[in-house]
Amino acid sequence: MMYSLPANEIVWEEITTETRRRFVITSDRRRESYYIYRIYDDGRTERLGKGKNPPELERKYINPIRRA
């Protein structure tokens, strides 16, 4: 399934959890800010947050789901 993200962001990582939830971590071109998006089955995206590095975003938004 295709999804749409802002054209000025670079995709760094796509993650699928054990519960089949999909996430994408992106950054701006300078890599000063990173963003995490939830990707829904129908292709919709939802920006969940912004951080200074990808591991910070994974810990905050993905790891709680993996423990569930």
C-alpha cells in the first residue's frame, strides 16, 4: 500500500510491529529534526511526533506498543 509523506522529508526507516502496526521515521533534509508517522492500512498517515533522533522516537511511540 502506498502512502504520502511531505516531499521535503527523507524516509529513514519503516517499522512493522508484532501487532502489524506500521510506522515510518523521516527527517528534514538537514537531519535536524526527525518525525514519526503511523501508516494505516488504507494508506493514510498521521504524524505522531517530532524528536532529535530516531531512537528517541522509537522508545516513545513504538516500544510501548511492542510491550503490549
